[in-house]
Amino acid sequence: MFGLFFFILFTPGVSEFICTSSDLEMSYTFCDSTDHAFTFNLTPCSTMNKSVWKAALTWIPRSDIHFLKIVFNVWYDGAKALLWKELLCSGADDEYSVCGTLKGETLVSTFDIKGSRIKFPKGNYSVVVQGFSDDSEDNMLLCLNFTMIVKQDAF
């Protein structure tokens, strides 16, 4: 609970560890050169026999969030593996807690990531997550570069 209320202004380019275990290591950096009031936690820190990861996010956005499009670019051992785009907030009947957050408000959210049921092969993953305030993907709200090192095969 303490981690949800603990804010850190991260220095751009400095890697922040999410977790480390015998089979997984995860960290992230910001893609841009400005400081952010942001924390992200993930449990359990394992790729083995887990069907759901629990994520906790605390963020103070620098602009209102009425529209939010998330773009995921995933690379596995240097090769592009996935491009996925998801519209989270459109301004009408939005179901996510991030929608409607105003500039300077503290957003605290917990959610499940069900992708952990995937058996990740051993290797290095790079995941760039971008959040845009428009459909043309011109106005970026946030950009994170996650590094995931899977230390052993799950099968």
C-alpha cells in the first residue's frame, strides 16, 4: 500500500526496476527527456505457472485525459514481434479509471494483465508503450520503454 502513495520524479534515461527473480527481470525508462510523477509495480515477478499479473499504477498526468490511445511495440531478441493499438478513452462511455483524469490529479489504479498466461521463451524483450491524446498519434502523453529478460524457458 505504501508504494501506491510514494511518488518519485524519475530522471530521464535512468532505469527503474519493476522486479527481479530467478526467472524474470523487468525494468523501464521513459522515452522522453522530461521528469514524470509515475510509479508502476507488477506482481508476481515470475513467468512460471502464473495466469495473471497484478499491476499497480500511480501517475500524475501533465494534461487532461479525455482521449487515450495506447500503442504497444514489442521486440524479442531484436526482432519486431508485435504491434498492438488499443483505444482506452474516447470521451463517451469510457470504462477505464484513467479516463477523465485531469491534469495534475493523482491517478491510482490497479488492474490485471492476463498476458502472463503466455509461455515466454527465454530471451530479451523490449516493449515500448506510448499513450496518445489523439487518434493521429501526434500528441504523446507518455512513453515508456520496458525491458523484460526471461532467464529460463517456461516449458
